[in-house]
Amino acid sequence: MQFDDLSFWQRQRGGKNLTAFAFDPKLLRSAIFECSPPTLFGQVHGPALEAADNVKVLLDANALELLPGSATRASHGRKTIGGVSVRKTQGGNFTVTGRAYVVAAGAMESARLLLLSDKVHPAGAGQ
Ligand SMILES: Cc1cc2nc3c(=O)[nH]c(=O)nc-3n(C[C@H](O)[C@H](O)[C@H](O)COP(=O)(O)OP(=O)(O)OC[C@H]3O[C@@H](n4cnc5c(N)ncnc54)[C@H](O)[C@@H]3O)c2cc1C
């Protein structure tokens, strides 16, 4: 499949309304492009993650909520994160704790997770 083949995308589900922009093709070309090859993260990076002593990968586990930490002197009264509530897809909850927390769940889900975490702040973590 040519990534830039418009007719391919038009044959896909929902693609029949996909058209090139109505610009003069001599002046402006419509294009569908990718900047990087598709990467299956587990295949490419899985072995390095398994071998790492300081990384534990939890699959089929969804972060539900950031939990508030106990206020410490170091936090100067600011709200801190004390853990992440997680649910396994097969059922069952557990909490993950760490020294630092990185929210990297993608643009929409990261915002959703922060907003849902209203035990940290009534308007969501990060307020
Ligand atoms: C159709 C499309 C094509 C793209 N093509 C390209 C391209 O060719 N080249 C390029 O450089 N960029 C491309 N991008 C952009 C690129 O994919 C993003 O910029 C990049 O993936 C963002 O990385 P991220 O780690 O921030 O988030 P993501 O890659 O979205 O990773 C977030 C991860 O968090 C997981 N997650 C979400 N919610 C939870 C939760 N509650 N608990 C646990 N885990 C959770 C998700 O399953 C996912 O694995 C494309 C994007 C799209 C949508």
C-alpha cells in the first residue's frame, strides 16, 4: 500500500467522502504522508524493557486516577501525587507508587486522567 495513494484511503470504511483539496495542483499538492515507519512498540523495545533492572512494564492495566500524596514540608503546602490507582482489564485494582509520576497517556487521555483526579484538587490534578 502506498501511504500517499488517495484511492486506497477512499476505499476504506468512511473514506468515500475523502477528496483532495480543491486547489490548483500546479500550485499546491494534497498529500497524505507519514514521517516515521510504523513501529510495534513491544516488538522493537520490549526486549530492552524486559532486560532493564529499573523498569517494570504492566500490561492490560489502566490508570484510573492519580491519588493525593500527604503534604510534606518539601512540597511547601502544594498538592502532591501519592500514587496511581490502576485497574487490570481482567478485573482487580491496585495502586502504583513511585518517587515521580509522568502522565504520558496521549493528548486526550492525559487531560481526562488529570481532570478525573479530583481527590488531588476538586478541579483535577494540576490545578
Ligand atoms: C493517525 C495518526 C498518524 C500519525 N502518524 C505519525 C507519523 O507518521 N509520524 C509521527 O512522528 N507521528 C505521527 N503521529 C503522532 C504520534 O502518534 C503522536 O505524536 C505520539 O504517538 C504521541 O506519543 P505519546 O507517547 O505522547 O502518546 P501515545 O503514543 O498516544 O501513547 C499513550 C499510551 O498511553 C496508553 N494509555 C492511555 N490511557 C491510559 C490509561 N488510562 N492507563 C494506562 N495507559 C493508558 C495508550 O494505550 C498508549 O499506549 C500520528 C498520530 C495519529 C493519530
